Amino acid sequence: DRSHQESLLARNHRIARRIAAQSAVLLRNSGRLLPLPKAGTIAVVGAFAVYPRFQGAGSSRINAFTIEDPLSSIRAAVGDSATVTYSAGYDVGLCRDHPSAIKQAAAVAKQ
């Protein structure tokens, strides 16, 4: 039954998310950058913040039930208490940088 399968997929996603959160290890926190403040402005630079890599190639190709992107997760974590700005920084479709994209990313980072 489809609804039962979707329920299992959602449950498994919650479990995987919890395991990933509990498994994260911070090796270095130079300048006490983390945790991110929940007020002010947070700049997110990099197209993978919106289009995350979630699979490899060959035998590791999968159809993901759901994908959580870092930008949405950061915005959800800070809510309305902070402004989150974003710039791709490069053309993800062409897998290369572009001077105007780099300039825009630098401007976002300076805010």
C-alpha cells in the first residue's frame, strides 16, 4: 500500500537525519565561528547549498525520497531572527566559475 510505504520512507528519513546530526564531528572551530548566531545576517555561498550532491554514479545512483538542502535548513533554524543571504558563486550547470558570479558572492559575503 502506497501510504504505508510513504510512512516508512518518512520514518526512515527522520531516523537517518537524527543519526547524521548525532554523528557530526567538529574538528576545529577557529575564531569560535560556530555555532552560527541566530541573529544578524548569515551569508551562504555555493550552489550546493541549494542543489546538494546526494548520490554518486554507477551503482550508487538512487531515487531519494526527500532531499533537504543546507540553505533551507539554515533558514528554518534561524527563523525570522536572522537574515540569510545566498549567492551561488559559480554556474552549477557548467561546473565552472564566472567573474560576475564571484563578484556577487563576494558582495553577499560582505553584508
